[in-house]
Amino acid sequence: MSFRKREVTFTITEIPEFITEERFLAAQEKAKEAFVMDLLRHAEISAGRAAEMLKIDRGQLSNIMREYKISPFDETMTVEDLQEEVSEVINLLYSTI
């Protein structure tokens, strides 16, 4: 899957004067996180790509996914699909030994 760089922006026309720069930047990061989690929820990006976009490791991503109630598993997979994937991984591992 290839990606192109695009800037995502949104405008808030009224920000209270008492909001500090630090709080503003934290809110901006939270908005980015929500955008990336929405892409992940709809399977438009992988978990690895989501972690990369947020500049975090997979462990941190797992915690964020839990907050957003995003399952790390493909819930559409059947038992047979899962068994096939496991077999493919086992074959791949043995072929590299």
C-alpha cells in the first residue's frame, strides 16, 4: 500500500483567550490521534502505519486502541482464516531457518 503526503487541517474560529499554548498543542495532538484512530478503525491503515504516523511504538498504540475501543483482531476472520494465517507464518518461519 502506498501513501502520499497530505496535510489535514481544520479550523476552530473561537478559542478562549485563557487557553495556554501548551493546552492548544496538546489538543492538536489529540485531534491527530483521533484522526489516525478513525483510519485504523475502518481498516484504511494498518496498526504499524498508525504507530508510525503517531510516532509511537506498538505497545503505546495498543493502549490508545484500547481507549478508542478498537480491537487488535480482525473480527471478520473465521477460524479457518486464522488457521491458514498461522500455517503461513509457521511455513515462513521454517523456510528461513
